[in-house]
Amino acid sequence: MGTGASSVERHQSSTSIVSDELRNPKCVMFKSARAGNERDLTLVLQQGMDPNERESQFSGLRALHFAARHGQSQCLETLIKCGADVTAEDFYGWQAIHEAALNGHTECLALLLEGGAKVDSVAYNNNGPNTPLHYAARHGHIECVRLLLMHGADWRSVNNFGETPLHCTAMRGHVDCMQTLVQAGADINSETRDGLTPAYFSAICGHSGYLKEVIGQGTDINRKYKALQVTLLHNAAETGQLKVLKALLRRGANTEIHSGPRSLTPMHLAARMGQEKGIKLLIKYGANMEALSANGYTALHHASRCGKLEVGKVLIACGANINAISEEAHETPLHMCVQKHDREFTKLLIKANADLNIRDSSGNRPIDMKHLNDDVINVLRAAMFEKERVSTATGS
């Protein structure tokens, strides 16, 4: 009894949908194109439905767009045979060929190209104009990339940021697409409008495998990017991209290049950002802990000023000069952490035997500095008292 009722309900539901669709052939066309229902699609087209009908007055998308998006190649072919315009655009120039390339539907892409779609047609959404090759490359659809190149796609085409399809492969780390584009003639050192290369994008996005490949193909790993005044190593050290950092160091990246108006090395940046693992790697590969930035600060100065306690521990354990004096202000790391009211860093430096009596350019010892909080003052006083006690005991 229950089973029969269920069957009736299913029949009534099915009849309701069918009747609604029969009253609206446009609805049938779009649903069929999405779902791959070639039989119903053919039926409504034979009954006179226009294959170039827009989805709505607010959308420029046609049934062809949806067939390409969902990889419904048979429906796509049916629409083309019935007169669908393969170059039909929405309000941003978005065509079915962009849908096929973006979603990696090679068979649909081939049908569109054979049907007259323009291989380098551009869409202006996002950071456009982007070509189908941009989309296929960005999403790693290697077969689509090959097919587009076979049909003469221009690998030199650029969007508003000056990005070529090759730059798009770097952002997502698609090595096979990169290799295919390079074999087609793309320049591994090509620049965007901001002077950024595929190597830069792969490094900043953490794609160490891709980076190794482009380095092997001749990318200059010590190049300083004009817009940012940093090298790949600076970026990796600052952001803590350890795999990228290791890949660069293993391939001989220069650890002593200074960047920007503050003249920071990768070591300085890693210290400022608290990248203790990065600091260890840099030291392992010979980076100079005592290199000076523009104001004469060492990595320990920067760690102290920014409150990066774990970095401070690593630097001290590796032999950093605890009493390094900056060139302009004559400050030690202890002066800097005291000014920042950093009790724990102050204790760390004192435990490492920091000199409590070095004076800065204003003649101040750390304890003489203005606006210190009570916690830091108490730590300094206790240390000075203990030092005096030991000195007296030793003298006696």
C-alpha cells in the first residue's frame, strides 16, 4: 500500500515538472543543456526554440555557455548544429569557449573551435581581458592548453596586469602547462606591468616545485624586482615559505643582498617577522647574522625591536653579538627591547650577559631611558644589583 502511494506521488511530481517544462520550452532548453539531456534539447529546438535565447534580461548567457560549462559535448554539438552562435557573449565578453577552457572540457573546446569560435577571444571580467589560454593555463588544464596552442592561441596575450598565460601557470604551480607554453615559445623571464616574473609568482605562492623548474630553465634567482626592491629570497624569508627558501638557498641565492630604503637583508626580514625556522635555514647556508641595515641594526636588533623572542633565542644560540651597537643611535638590542617594554626579551638578553652599562648617543644606559614600565625597570635593577654583588664578592 505504502509503495503504491509513493509511486503515485512520484508520477504526480514528474507530471508536474513535465507540464511546467512543456509550457516553457526555454526552461527545457537551459535545463537540458546543463544536465546533458540531448533528447529533450533536440525536441524543443525542433519545435522552434531559438538556441541563441538569453537566459534572462539580466544575463547574456546562452544555453551554449551552460553546455560548455558542464562538459555536455553532445548537447553542445546539437546546439551548434541548430544554429547556436559560438561567439555569443555575455555583458563582459564571456563566451562558451571561455567556459570550456576554464573548466577543462577539451571535447567541448574542440567542438567550439571547429564551429568557428575565436581562439583568442577575450573576456573582461575580473582582471581581463583574459583569453581562453589564460583560463586553461591558470587552472592547469594541460589538454586544453595544448589544443588552444595547436589552433594558434597567442601565448603573448596579456590582461590588465600584464600577465600572460605563463604567469597564470606560476600562480597555481602548474609545471606541465608551464613547460608546454615554454616549448611553444613563451619567455620564462617575461614580466608583468609591475616587472614580476613567473618565478616571482611561484615563490610568493609557495610553489617550490615550479620554482625549481624555472630556475633550471635560466631564471635569475638574485634578480631584484624593481617595484618591490626585493629578491625572491627576501620574499621567502619574510613570509616563512620554507620550501621555497630552501630551494633558493640550495641553488645559491645570495643571502647578503640589501633591499628597499631600509637596506634589509633576508635575515633582517625573517627576524622582524618572527620566522625562527627561516633564520635557522639562512644561518645554515651562511647568512651573515651581523649584516647591518640602513640604521646600522643587526638581525638581533630587529628581533629585539619587534619582540620576536624565539628568533632572539635562535640568534643568541648561534653566536649573534649580544652587544652590537647601531651606527646612528648607538643602541644595543637591550636598549631596543627596553624601549618596547618587553620584559621577556629583556630577561633573555640579560641571561645572555648583555652589557647593562652601554650608553646610546644620548648618553643613556638601558635603565636610564624614559617612560619605562615597572616590570622592565625591576628586571634591570635586579640584574644590576646581582652584577654588583658578584663583582663585590669577587673583589673581596
